[in-house]
Amino acid sequence: MSNLNIRQLSYDFEGIDFVWNPQNPAFSYLANVISFQTIGFEKFICKTVHEVLPLIEDHMLRAEAEDFAKQEMMHSKGHMTHVRGLIGRYPDLQDVFNESVRDFESKWAAHSTEYRLAYSAIVEGTSLPLYKIIIRHRERLVLPGDARVASLLLWHFCEEIEHRSSALKLYNALVGKPFYRLRVFPDVGQHLAANMMRIADRFFRIVPEAAGIDMRQAMADVPRLDRARMTASLFASQLPFYNPSRGSVPDYCSIWQERYEAGADMTSKTVLS
Ligand SMILES: [Fe+2]
Ligand SMILES: [Fe+2]
């Protein structure tokens, strides 16, 4: 038993608009990129966790690692339905998706277990700073849009915050070496950014609605001070002795969990707000 809960939400994204939040096309663009990228990345994490499970001696940590991978698999299932909905409207996006998944598979195969654990810990380390700001500004970024995407993102981001320490715990238990994580950070960041920009560029060429949208403006509605705080926290999250369990978590995360556990419809906008 771990402290993580495995939840499942089902969606039907048939007919989903590329600009699913007309009040914020740039954030819509970014969220679509996240859906396409997440699946390859979460597969990377799950393969890494399954690879190291037999090496984990602490049974509590092993249970947490198993649940961590289960949560990621559920997220990928949800994002896959979103990706399928977009491919249904723009069939050429299938190649974009395949390319992203292959990119993560090659990255996984090209490196050691130590690197794969560092990669997972680095990216998961960004969860709290990044998703906290989106959750706090959900009224502007997420909620005005299509309820299905809003629901998928809020579910995923709340659970990313819930398991924000898991990858780092695994890294610390099996690799240690706090400075190695910092050393490979530029390579990890470069790989992720290149994957993301490739997807964004393909969208631009394939999806007519993407024309004229500048994805870099996705967070423009968030006050400058909050964005500056996020950048500082993202930097801090990569420092050798960072402890994600110490950071403050938005109240919304526990509200979301309570509503889910009470059986509320987590795809309804009134429940989500
Ligand atoms: Fe996830
Ligand atoms: Fe995660």
C-alpha cells in the first residue's frame, strides 16, 4: 500500500476542437502538445520503473513505485483518447504522434538505467512549480474551454502533484549522486524541448486552426510575478538537494480528490471549478 490513489476517468473526444479554449488559443495549443508528448514520456517512466522494481528493497517504496507507474498509465490512457480525437479530425497528426513516441523510445534505449532514473526525476521535479500555477489560474487557462480537456488536465495535474516526490525517491534510493542529476539536466531539457518544439511545428504545418497562434503566449494571462515565481521554483526543483514534499500544494488538489472520492462527475464544469 502506498499513499497514492489509482483513479480512472473516461472520455470521448470525438469532434474535439484544436482550439478547445477559444479564450486562450495559445494555451489550447500548449495543452495539445502536452497530450501528444505525455504519452511517450510516461511510457519512458513506466518502463524505467518496471525495470528497477526488482532492485527496490524497501517494500513501501516498491509499492509507491508501482502506484506511481499505474497513475502514469492512467494519464496516458486519458491523453490517448484526446490524441485520437485530434487525429480523427486531422489524420496527418498520426505521424506526429508516432514520431514523438519513437523519439522517447530511442532516448530510453540510448542511455543507462541511472540516466533514465535521472531523466524521470528531473521532469517529475518540475510538476509542482509548473502545474501549481496552471491550477491556481485555472479560471483563465483551463475552465473556459471544452469540459473534457479541462477535466483531463486538472485530473492529470492534481495527480502529478500527488506523486511529485516518487521519481526523486526512486532516484535517491537507487542512484543517489545528487550532482549527477544536475549534470545531465541540460541534455534532458534539450531533449524534451526539441520533442515539444517538433510537435508544435508539425501542428503548425498540419492544422489550419494553428496558424497565427503563438504558443509562447500560453501563460500570458498569468500575472508576471507568478510567472517569475514559477521560473525560480523550476530552477530550484533541479538543485541537488531539492525536496518536493516541502513545497506548498494548492488547496484545489485536495478539493478535487474529495469530490472524486465522493463520486462527483469530474468531467462537469460546475464540479471542476
Ligand atoms: Fe502523468
Ligand atoms: Fe508524473
